[in-house]
Amino acid sequence: MEKRIELEKRRRDSSQIHELVLDNCRSTSIEGLTDEFVNLKSLSLIGVGLTSLKGFPKLAKLKKLELSDNRVSGGLQVLKDCPTLTILNLSNNKIKDMETLEPLKELSNLKSVDLYRNEVTQIEEYRDKVFNLLPGLSYLDGVDKNGKEFDSDFEDDDLKEMNGKDDDDDDDEDDEDGGGGEDEEVDEEEDGSEEESDEEVGLKDIYRDDLEKESDGGEYEEEDVVDESDEEDLEETIEGEEGKGGESSNAPENRGTKRKLEDEVEETEPQ
């Protein structure tokens, strides 16, 4: 509980705290809550696990005390040091009899008490007995003597002003968070646009370089093809000329050989 109190104070002095919410901080007794909270008007200890109110501080300006969902069975006399207490919520605790409620008679400003889900509510004529015990009481368990439900207008001006201030603070925080989010989104969009433009420029340059390389490579390939075909034609021409030249050079030699053979045949024939 002490650590939770320090967190809720947010580095403020105890005397500057008007409202303190310590719900579900888990503690069986009051710890860290002192008389230094001289201006505290609203205190919430819902679902903490309290079994006793021993050590509860003197809070002269406290007007609203939330103690629901605990295991308190008595010891309400400590609340006598909270003379301005107006609203007390003790629902879902362990209060069993009317005697336990006797100390509440000392609280002349008490207007609303909630004892819902306590065993004491099972006592015969429970509501009449509580209203007789606390004649200044306006509401018991959320309804008045005539069965009319609790009206928020019943709260005094201090509590209304405090609740309204809390709502305004929440709205301001939401507005600040929302404004910051929009600025961040705008910055992200601008950064994204710059990155996209950079990427487009880079892609264009790369594409242009590739086209130039392909163009240069095509010319080289075309020249290579032309050279190869020229070489083939040249080789065929040379071979053809060599073939023709061979036939013309061998023709006289062949004719000379034939004539020589004819002369030899004539010589061998008998006269």
C-alpha cells in the first residue's frame, strides 16, 4: 500500500492531495496513510483485502470513503476522527450486527451508508433500525426511506467540483494524446513520401543504365555476327577459287600424259 500511495502522489506533497484511489493494492491493514493528508476529501480502498481499520489516520476534511469488497467486521470507531464524512460505502464486508454500527452515531454529517451484502442486512426490520440509529441519514444501501434511489445531486459542491475536475483532466489528456498522434502520423507520411521519391529516382537511374548497357551490348553482338558471316563468305570464296585453280593447272598435265601413252602404244604395234 505504501508504494501505491507514493505512485498516486506523483511527487506531490501529501497536503496537496484531495483525492486518493488505492483500489486493489492488496493489504490487510492500513499502511502508509498518515495524518499528513490534511486536505484529503475522497479516499477509495475498494478490494484491498482489509480485515481491520486499525491505524486509520485523522482526516478532518474527508467526505467520501469507499471500503467495499473488503473483510472488515468492526472497528468503525476509528472513523470518529473524520467529522466531515458524508458518504460511507461498506458493501460486501463482514459486518454482522447493529452493535458494530454504533460508532457511526458520532458522525453528524453522515448522509449515505451502504451495507449491501453484509450479514447485518438480514436482521429483521434492518432498515428501520439503521435509520433510527442514524437519524441524520438520507440514504441506506442506495435508497432513501421512501425507496427513492440515490441521486448524484445529493453530493455536496466540493465532491461535484472534484469529480468534474477529474473528467476535465481526462479530456485534456486525451486531447494531448490525440494531437501528438496526428503530428506523428503527418511526420510518418512525409518520411514515407520522401523514401518513395528516393526509391523512384534510384529505380529510374538503374533502369536507364540497364538500357544503355543492353543497347551497347546489342551493337557489339550485331558486329560480331556480321564479322562471322563475312569470314564464312570469304572462306567459301577462297575455297572456290582454289578448286578452279586446281582444275586448270592439272588439265595440261593430264593431256600430256594421255598423248605420251598413245605414242607408246603406236610404237609397240607391229609394222
